[in-house]
Amino acid sequence: MAGEGRHEVGIDGKHESSPEADTRSIRPCTGHPARPSRDGNPEHRFVTSAQRTPLVLVGAICVLIVLALIALGSGRYPIGPAEMASVIWKRLSGVGEAGTADAVVWQIRMPRVAVAALVGAALAAAGTAYQHLFRNPLVAPDTLGVSSGAALGAVLGIFFGAGFLAIEGAAFISGLAAVGVVVLIASRLTAHDPLVTLILTGVVVASLLGAAISLLKYLADPYNQLPAITFWLMGSFASASTRDFATLLPAVVASLFVLIALAWRINLLALPEDEARALGVQTGYLRTTVIVAATLATGASVAVSGIIGWVGLVVPHMARLLVGPEFSRLLPAATIFGAIFLLAIDTIARSLAPIEVPPGILTAIVGTPVFIVLLARARRIY
């Protein structure tokens, strides 16, 4: 018969699929039953997140390259595609004399584009790590007080008339110190869930640091110090330089290396504490390592650019919708998306109006509706 060998009758009288039929209903990558297609045809299966990830990453890298070229040509001194190609060819070949366009691209815009993309990547990666660590979609890189600590260090530097390098160094050290204080206090409070305690302690310490910043702003010189403090707190890439990029790059690379190396273990942190420990994960040590890596990237970014919010909160949700919640896929996607997002924001900020708009303002204006839409469309994955 035509259907012979396709099904067999089991002991309980139900039909059982043959091995051939079972094999066709299994996804080749995951081993889970294939999801039916919208039209009912079993041959037209949905593309899984794992299968989609390489295409998403390649597409995101191409978008980042194109956006960087657009950013290099945008501004008060516009540079067209032909002139941009000539500038790049001169630099690669060493043929021709450098003109005004060459100086604008390589000395002014290139450091700014590189720093903006690197800060966006760092904040998005840190936000992804924190959200996965705390199993909370509302956690951001500044949850544990690193941004408030860095802001206090920078404000103190400005208040006492320190130089630019000293202000960046004070911001970086203060950000790390703030998170250290939060972790130390939370480790002494053992009566509650450690993750909840850590988050609440971070909120309390950040509030205290914010009060100290407000006091310094009140005491600052309203003609010189206060405008500088306010401008720094809003975030900006106007003074970005090659030195800033060289300072930021090692911290971000080291943080990403640690997070990628521990990706499969970090995945297990999404499980309840006892289940993760049963699988052999030292949750306390791993949690501390993730916090240190994410804080290092955030502190270095805030020290260079000032406080720029929403990147580490919104971008991980964008990436999660495309590649799924698996951390080893989510982290690279969120990192590239963060670079794209903040580079686009900075390009708009310096091209939108005659006066440059601080990127921290634009990220809030853009991030709020985008985050609401993402929450409305996203499925529960925590």
C-alpha cells in the first residue's frame, strides 16, 4: 500500500510515526520539532534565530560601514561621495596633496566617529550583560551607579579646576569606585535575594551621588564652572580625539573579550540560582566577573563622552528581537547595533541644527518611543 511503512499502531492503539517521519519533523539545528509554516506547508518552515544571526551580523556591519562614511561627510563642511572617495584614496595610496577635506575627515571627524561608535558598542554590550545577569529587561549600564559615580568624579575635577586628562581619570576611577561600594554593601546584606539587593543598593547609592552632584552645582561658579558641569553631564563627542579613542579601546576590548569568553556560562545565569549551581557554575564568582567587565566598559565610556542614556537599555531589546536571547548570539549583535545607534544619533546631533544638540538629549527623545514600541511587540523572554 502507498501508506505502508509510514505509521504503526502502538500498544495503546494510537498511531506512532516511523523513524523516517520523525526525522523530517525535527529541526536540523536545534533538535526541536519544526514550527509549522503560516500556509500549512511543512516544507516552508520558519527561519530560527540561530539561522538568522549570521545574516543579521553581516547586514549590521555593512550598515555600520555605510553610516560611518555618511557621518564622515556630514556636518558644517559637507563632503560629497566623490570627494570622500578621493580623500580615502589619498590616504591609502599616499598620492596627492592633502587639502581642507583631508584635514576635516582625518583630524576632526574620524576620531569623533570612531569614539561615538565605540562608546555605543560599549554601552550596548554592558546593558546586554546587566540585563542577562539580573534577568530584568529594565536594567541599564548605570543601574549600579557607575554613571553617577563617574559624573561625581568629573564634576569634582571641574569644580577644582583640573585639566581635561585629570577630569577623565577622575570620572573613570569614581565610576569604578561607586560600583565597588555598591557591591560591598550588597554583599553585607544577606537577608534578601542577592540580585534584588544589588539593584536596590545601586539605586540608593546613585541617588546619594546625585545629591552630591547637585550640591557641587549649587556651589559652582555660575559663569565658568556651572556651564562646564552642565555640558559634561549632558554628554558630547565635540572634543573627541585620537587620544580618547586610544584610551577607550583597550578597556572596551578587554570587557568584550571577557564577556564573549564566558558567554556559555553567562547563559546559565538566566536560570534560578540553585539550578545554575547544580550545573557547576560558581554563580558568585561569575556574577562578579560580569559586573567588573561591564562596569569597566561603562566607566571608560562615560569618562570620555559624559552621561549618555538609553543606549544600554534600548539596543539590547532591538538585538534580542532579531537574534533571540541566547547570550553568545545576542552580545555581538547588540554591540554592533549600539555602535550604529549612537553613531546615527551623533550624526543627527551635529547636523540637525546650527547649534549642536547634545546626544544625551536625542537618545532620550528617540529611545522613549522606540522602547515603548519594542515592549509592545516583544514576547516575554525572561
